[in-house]
Amino acid sequence: MMPTTMHINGKIFQSGSAPNARLLDVLRNECDLKGTKEGCGEGECGACAVLVNGRLVNSCLVPLGQLAQAVITTVEGLPADSALARAFVQCGATQCGICTPGMMLAATVLLAEHASPTLEEIRWGLSGNLCRCTGYGRIYAAVAQAAGGAADV
């Protein structure tokens, strides 16, 4: 096995896991980055979403062998004091916390593409992420607030 070198949250990391190891497992077990959650293990819920080279991916579906020199951002790599993080707290968009990391990363991509998204764009941007607690309203409100819009979407 050849080690795989990646850039995770601004730091160089070298994994010795097998090429077919899931990125999710490497992040949680080797990197001790527990923010990335496993929800379904099938790429359906978005709880394990991370950014790989700027693209939102479900880390439960990505084998390590595809990640040589990849730039990876997990929820731990997002600024803790960002407008998005503050809005999630202020709007009560975090309940059990399983979906929160994936939602935050999906919202980060959405806000990078649409500085002032409409409610429909927010819904579409977060559509790959399932939440079983909030009913989505508070999450949509948090994204709108982070974009400088009304939090009562």
C-alpha cells in the first residue's frame, strides 16, 4: 500500500489506509475529526458531507485512492465565528447535531455561489441533506440570515 497525502483543513495529512477505505472513516478514525457524521452510509443523507477540492461530496462514498493531494475541508475547517455559524446558533438550526456539519458545508457552497439566495435556492442547495429534527425551517432561516436576509423564511 502506498500512503495517500491530502490537505485537510489546511494541514498536510498522510494516510496509510487501504485505497478502498472510505474518506469518512479516515477522517473520523485517523484524523480524529469527529464532526463529520455517518448517517446512512449510502450517500443519501448528507451527514458526512465534506468539501473535496471545493466540491461538496458525501465522504461515505469516496474511496481514499481517489484523494491523492486532494484539498479537503470538514466542518472543523470552517470558521467557528462565521456569519453562518452564528446564524445556525441564533436561529436554533442545530438540534441533535447529526445533520449540522453537512448542512453547514452545503450552505457554505451555496453561499459561495449565491451571495443572496432565494428561499428556493436555499432549498435546492441543501436538498442533498436530510434533517430529522428541525423541519428545515430554522436551517433555511439560518442560511438566509447568514446571507444578510430575513431569518423568517
